[in-house]
Amino acid sequence: MSDLLIHIATVFMGFFAIMNPIANVPIFLGLTADDDPQTTKAIALRALLVAFLIIVLFSVAGKLIFELFGITLAAFRITGGLLVLLIGFHMLQGNQSSVHHIGTENRQKCREAALSIAISPLAMPILAGPGTIATAMSFSAYGGITEMIVTIAAFAVLCVITYVLFIFGGKFVTFVGVGILGVITRLMGLILAVIGIQMVIEGVKAAFHLT
């Protein structure tokens, strides 16, 4: 029993360190800065649900998926890094999508466009990125069904915690105001760009077996 508890704690802390929900809160705030509270909650929920489904999928059949499509983790990491870099660059420039200027006649359409960031870049690669997927595959492959269930359950708990942090963090938007939030958005864009570059570097190292 003690071994199982240690394993559960190890899996949870491993996921927590990789996904780092606390560090992702400012990024989430920057991406949803001009969205209303209802849309912000919907984005958080959708992003975490998609991230959870991705981790479940790769926990159960990760190796098979990579082998089926001839994908390497290094290639996945490079692609994800480039995507994060692109998003960070646009945030750093202060560019806003047209979804942030919603007309009455296009409100529903623009809301769906705003929700699209829940899939990319939030769910993948920020929440369920290469590191998180690799962690899930590693923990699931550690043993049998019990280890797989522990892996999925640990990530589910982390998703709930992350959702609470995202929603609570949204109150910060009202407190600091638009001007300060613009500064935060650019700062988070810089951080995202650096994260993207780091992901590309790690991917290139793995692809060419560099140290």
C-alpha cells in the first residue's frame, strides 16, 4: 500500500512539475484578456478537457500512435515549440485577434473563434505538450492497468486544480486594468516565445542525439 501511495505522489508531482499550472495562469490571462467571464470559463474548461483526453489517449496508446504515423517525440517537440513561439511572438507585438472586437451580429461566431485558443495553444502544446505526453507514456508503461489508472487519475486531479487557478486568476484582470494587463500580455508573450525556443532546442538535441 505504501508503495502505491509513493507511486501516486510521484506521478502527481511529475505532472505538476511538467505542466506547472501556476506558471500557466499568467499565460492564460494574457490569452483571454479581452474575453468576458463566461467565455473565459468556457475556454478554461474546454482546454483542460481536451488536454485530459489527449493524456488519456497517449497513456493508453501513445507508443502505438507514434509508431503508426512514424512520429518521433523530437519532431513533436519541435513542432509544438514553433507553434508556441508563433503565439508568443504575436502576444509580444500586442496583436489582437478580431475575436476581441465583437459586433452584435457576429457575437456567437466570434465567441467560437475565441474558444478556439482552448485547443491551440492552451490544450496543446501548453497544457498537454511533449513533456506532459512523454511523462504520461512513461508512467503508464511503468506497470499494468493499476499504473495506467493512477496516471490518468493524477492528471485529472491536476486538471481540476488548474481550472480553479485559471478561474480565480481571471479576477486579477479586473483588478489590474487594461493597461497593466497589456504589459503582462507582452511579458507573457516573451516568456511563451522563450518556452517555444527551448522546446525547439530540446527537440533538435533529441533528433540529432546532441548533449
